[in-house]
Amino acid sequence: MSNKPHHCAKCQVDGVCDAVVPFEAERENAFAVYWKCPRCEERSLIISPLGPWLAPTAKMCLQCGHDGPGDDQACPTCGIRIAEVLSAEEAERPDEELLNAAREDFARGTCRRGLTIVNHVLRRNPKSGEAWSIKGQFFQHLGYLHALKAAMGEAVRFKELGVSGSEKSGGRRWWQFWK
């Protein structure tokens, strides 16, 4: 999964993100990140699940969206423990700080980690307009219109309940250094 940059075993360096594209676009449930070694220029492809389209529930995996045992144990579907991606210390940070970290992850190409952070914010604050904006922009970039429509419908539903938290950034774009 694109939780961290791909590491070139031959050159012993981290790759740089070359592109983020849809994967099996008709299903709208995964995306691909192409990594390129800055030394040998070898390309690698990493496939990641899109994860939940809507606000995640307490027992939902923030990576793949399936019901699981919670964040402290490995998801039976994707095998990831959220603590491997988002430390307990990071998880306690304010929403604004987390969303800035998510933007940095998207720009770096570690989009699965960025989505996990956004989903974490939405789990604890489903009224966060900025988190919905980031998620929607990513779905739109992939061309996943059904996912985008579902996520924006959920955002509107929560907005009608009243916006909470700081929404200072006004939906600014977080992307993109990759194609």
C-alpha cells in the first residue's frame, strides 16, 4: 500500500512518486501509485484500496473500509494495523495539524496514508468540511464519480447538522506534485 514511498532495493533509496492513477476504474475501489527510483529510474507499481467512501465507523478499517476488530489489531481483510500507519501520538493531534500532514502525504505520493489520516479525522469529526474536501478532491482526481457523489452527499448531510471545528483553509488544494 502507498503508506510510505517505495524503496529501491538495488539503489537503497526511496523512490519518488511518478503518477497516481485509478486502478480497475469501473469498480472505484482501488488506485495505483507509480514510484520511480531517482538513481536507476526503475518504476514500481503499488496498488492500494480506496477505503471507505463515507464517514468511517468505530470498527471500520481506515485503510480498506471493511469491518474489523478495531485499530489496535490487524484488519482481517487488508492485514494492516492502523498503528503501523498512524501512531497513537499522531492520532491525538488536532484536526488541522492532521489534515496538513495528510496534504503532505498526498503531495509525496503516499496517498493511502493521506486517506487514512483523512478517514481518522472524519471518524472523530464527520462534520469536518476540510476533510471532506480533501477526500473529494482525491476521488475527483481519480475520476471516481460514484465515490465522489457518495462522499459529497455524506459531507452535505453532516454539514446540515452543523459544521464543527476550524475550517480556516477554505477548501485549498493539497495536490499535486504527481501527474
